[in-house]
Amino acid sequence: MAALRDEVKAFVVQALACFDTPSQVVSSVKAEYGLDVTRQQCEAYDPTKYAGRNLHLKWRTLFEDTRKRFREETAEIPIANRAYRLRGLGRMAEKAESMRNLALTAQLYEQAAKEVGDVYVNRRLEPEKPLGSQADQQHAVAEYTLEPDENVPTTPYL
């Protein structure tokens, strides 16, 4: 196991900070630098793992900064946005419906409903009893009734 240059170490730290697995990092280092490194060697540059507990402050700081920036920039990725995913599901559902693939259309409608998150379900808690003890609270949770809302269509409009 050869010592790595700082350039390769920075590459490994940044890849791990972007949630790449050690196996993915090994293949990336092989492709980028032509070096053979082990998964264990890569894992030593991840301060969130036991193997990286003694990582130098320089690399730990690079890891934390890269991870923070990665998480902030995730919002800019189109597929991470619910509206983008819903528009795509809508296009796919229209195409599946025009092809008369009703099973796929139904699956896409279901996926869109899951994406929106219980928009088509009306949940009501019966307020007759005050919630005092732990048993009352558990009983009240079991008393949720799921009734379709008459004002909302059963299939989502996309």
C-alpha cells in the first residue's frame, strides 16, 4: 500500500464527502490516476468512519466543507425537486395512456400520488375524548379514519 500524493488524497476525501462508496472511489482513482488503492485505504479518509477517526485536520476540514457544499447544492439538481419529478411522471403517464398501457398508467398515477403525499386522503381524528394517558393516545391513533374526500378527484391531474 503506497503513500498517496496530496492530489489523490484530496480527490478521495472529496469523493467520500459526496457520499461515494469506497468501492466507487477505488474505481474512480484507478480511472483518474491509474493507481491501485484498496477500499480500506480509501475508507481511512472518511472521518465519519472508525477507520478515519485519526484523519489529519486538513483533510477533515476539506471533507466537512465539501459535504456541506454538496448538501446545499443538492437543491439545485432538477430531479431533487418534486415539481420536476411530477412533470416527468405526467409526461410518462400521458405517453403510457396514449399507448393504451393502462397498467403502467395506473402505476404512474400511484407514483405521482405518493410523490405528492396523501393529498387525496382526508384524515380526521375524533375529538370526543381528551388524550390523557399513554393508552388513550395509542387508542386515538388507531381511531384515524380514512375517508375519500368528495371534492378531490380519485386520479391526480398532472
